[in-house]
Amino acid sequence: MHTALPADQADALTATAARSLFKLMAYKDEFEVARLMSADSFRAELDREFDGDFTVKYHMAPPLLNFKTDARGRPVKRALGAWMTPVLSLLAKGKTFRQSPLNPFAYHAEARMHRELREWFQNMVDDIIAYPTLVSTETLEQILKAPMEIRGYGPVREDAAIKVKAKVEMLRKH
């Protein structure tokens, strides 16, 4: 049996949940980063910021090509030259592969984490909607907005996700 969210807060709580879910769904994957870095507007911004002859270097830690870690266990970024611009332009066009088995980036740990976070949040929202009276409305709002604290890329994002999930579990127990 499903119960409703508190009537006086239902719209606000639904909006909070929607914003958090959107944030978990709208992460920047390799296709999006490639689109941003190869956009004409990016080059125009560089031209506005820097005078004279300059070179572009992309500092990246591509998951499929990264085998070294630093002292903190984080992937070491590589400086890749301007030769990457046409590669990024081509990669940006591959966004149609996002939800397909042909997506070469869908299988690395970070991509799996993105999918897992989305499922975790959706399942948690379903559970909360079924039993909203198990926590106060204030706690419910804190739980629903907790994913907004998940930021960054790679290990930074993973650490943030671990902290947020622990925070949510603690809030749900009170």
C-alpha cells in the first residue's frame, strides 16, 4: 500500500527529487566533454583569453588509456596536444552510442557508478514514497537533496557518492 507525501510539502519534495535525479542523469560523459572541448565557442573563448600564438593541451585521464595512479590512487592526467581536437570533434558526434552496446565507455567503473547511482536514487525515492512517515519532512527533504552534493569526476565523484550514500543511510535511520 502506497501512502502520499505530506500534502503541504508534496510539490516541493517532488521538485527536490526531480532536481536530484536530473543531476544524477546529466553527468558529463566522454561524449559531452568531447563536445564541449571541440566546440567553436570553446576556441573563441580561448582566443579572447589569450593573445598571440598559443598551443592547446588537454589534460585528461581517459579511463580506457590510463594505467598509472598518483600517490592518492587517482588516475594520472596526461597532457595531450592539439592533435586531440579533431579526435574530440569525432568523439562528440558519437553521442548517439550513449545508450547502445556499441558505447566503448559504458563498461568502465565510472560509467557503471553513474548507472548505479541513478538506480540507487530511484529505488530510494520509491521506498520513501511508500513509507514517507518513517522520517520527518525536514529529514525527507535532506535525503532528497543529498545527491546535489555529488560533484567532480572519477575518484572525486566516487568519494562524494560514498559520502552521500552514507549520509542518506544515516538520515533514514533517524
